[in-house]
Amino acid sequence: MTQPVTLLGIESSCDDTAAAVVHGVPGNMEILSSVVFGQTDLHASFGGVVPEIAARAHSERLDGTIQGALDAANLDLSEIDAIAVTCGPGLIGGVVSGVMMAKGLSAATGKPLYGINHLAGHALTPRLSDGVPFPYLMLLVSGGHCQFLIAHGPDRFERLGGTIDDAPGEAFDKVARLIGLGQPGGPAIEVAAKTGQATRFGFPRPLRDKPGCDLSFSGLKTAVLRTRDALVSDQGGLHRQDQADLAASFQMAVAESLAGKTVRALERYLSLSPAAPTFCVAGGVAANMTIRAMLETVSNATGTAFLAPPLALCTDNAAMIAAAGIEQMPYRARDDMTLSARPRMPLDTQSSAMLGSGKKGAKA
Ligand code: KG4
Ligand code: ZN
């Protein structure tokens, strides 16, 4: 039996500066504190995250955030067993800020340092929230991520497929902008869609007939743009009902695309005959009730339990990074001062590179 440990987690890969303290053993952990400083206000007027602004904000806020997490856990740095920090993938300036801070703390205190893949943090969240046993199937759907993974172990993930272009949250945000709704686009579209007709516009379900679990959302976004332009040129503008129908039809296309590929991912996963079949979703898009309900339906149809951890653990946070550290510590070596920050960092190093994903590879 592994001894319980207490880890400090640090996360700064996108637009959330976060620190947390987590205590426990693999599969049985308690969050002692979790502090997340969002930067939405800083980027709002630019229509997206500005990497330079994000990096500066991380470097200014990291020490206060870490102190805040230690204070909330009522612990001193000397009482921490190790430091876990996101070392990629992400916006490089932010990742560097976190890694440098973690190295400094490690050098000053002599505490072991563990570089954590941000995606492993998301993928291991069901272990933190519910102690879900391996192997489980995972769908990460957020503004930056879209992939199906089988989590075989704390550092063994099999990527079954994912988006070859935009992430679904990115598509929600862009489509909201196209049809005159506010940001973040996901919640705005979900609200507008409530009064809309999802069958009014027959938007495409990209890659539906392609075998495997890959998805694509950029063509869907273009289809919405064309439909909007046609409506505007016919009518001179969009009525509120048009906006609602566009939102509902787009949301349905995303939900059906995700559900269709989930059926395939479940087939592959269930062929492993897992003892306690579980399908978990994480990421901001998992907050969408239409999407969530459709995923739950296809999961339950195969007798697979469906799990969506609390939203605060699904979106970016440092508790998942500390938890990933606790999960991985027994299986890997600690890092040292050569730990580097990486903008791209695949979770599954065994799968071959995806076709059609551009020179730099698929988005996380
Ligand atoms: O996981 P998250 O907070 O941040 C990262 O992308 O890492 O996800 C944010 C994304 C945004 O694109 C937002 O529009 C989308 O999740 N989102 C939603 C909903 N709530 C947030 N998309 C669809 N429906 C929602 N209710
Ligand atoms: Zn993330």
C-alpha cells in the first residue's frame, strides 16, 4: 500500500492561474485547497486569449495563488511532500512561468518536482473525483481539447481519435460570434438554442462516415457562416428566431457528431472487457446539457456507467495536476532542473501521427 502524500499542484498553461493542495493515495484523494484565478477580463476585449498578456498575468499572480492555496489548506510549504506542475501542452509563456516557479520552489525547499502533462491531469480527474478504476473511457471536450482516450493506467493513455481541426468549445465560441451572441459562446448558444428549432438547418455531421473516432468542426462553422450570410442577404438581417434556430441546429450537429463517435469509442473500449465499464467526460463543453444527455444515452445503451465530474474539476484547475502527481509518483522518476516547458506534448506517444492534422500535429 502506497503511503498517503500531500502535493502542491501548479497550473498555468492557458488563461487560468491555479494552485492546489491534494492529499491521499492513487484512486483515493482529498482536495485540501484549490485556487483558480481566471483571466477572462484581461482578454475579453480581444475576442480570445492573448498569449503575451496571459504569460505576464501568470508570472504576476503565481506566487500569490500558491500562497493562497497553502493558506487555504492550512499548510506550510515545508509540510508538502512534492510539487507537481503542468509542463505542457499549452501557451508556452504561461507554461514557462509555472515550470520556473515550481523549479524555484523545489530548489529552495529540496522537495521533489514532477512535470505533469496537462492532458493527463484532465484524463485522471475521474480518479480524483470518484476513484474510477482503470481502464475507463474518457472524452475531453473543451475550448482547446477534443479527444477520446482509454486510460489504462496513470501514465498509459490510448488515444482513439479526436478533432482534426477546431475543438468543439472553439467552434461554439466562433459560431456565437458569427450569429451575434456573446462570449463565452458555449453557454450563450445553449441558452439561445432553448427557443430554437434544431431541425430548421441541416448542418453537416463532418467525418460521420469515416471509420474511427476522429472529428472535425471547422466545416460546420463554415456551414453556419454560409447560412447566416444567406439569411442576411435575403432578409437584410437576422431575426431573434433565426439566431435561436441557428444555435439549436449547430448545437444538435455537435451533439450528434460527438455521440456518433462515442458509439465507436465505446465499441473499442468494451472489447477490453473492463470489469466496471465507465465513460467519463471532462472539459467546459461537457457542461452542455443537450450534449451531456446524448452522451449519457449512448453510454447507458451499452451498459456503461456515465460520469461527468463536477464542473470545477472539468475545467482547468491545479487539483487535477496535483492528483496526477499522486497517481504517477509510484511509477516514475522525479524531474530535475532540466524539466522543460513544451507547447505540444502528446499524451499517447504510441499512436501514429494523425493525417490531415497540419504540420504541427493535432490540437490537444
Ligand atoms: O474547459 P474549459 O473551461 O477551458 C478550456 O478550453 O481549457 O472550456 C471552455 C470552453 C469554451 O469554449 C466554452 O464556450 C465551452 O467550453 N463551454 C460550453 C458550455 N460551457 C462552456 N460549450 C457548450 N455548452 C456549454 N454550456
Ligand atoms: Zn485544459
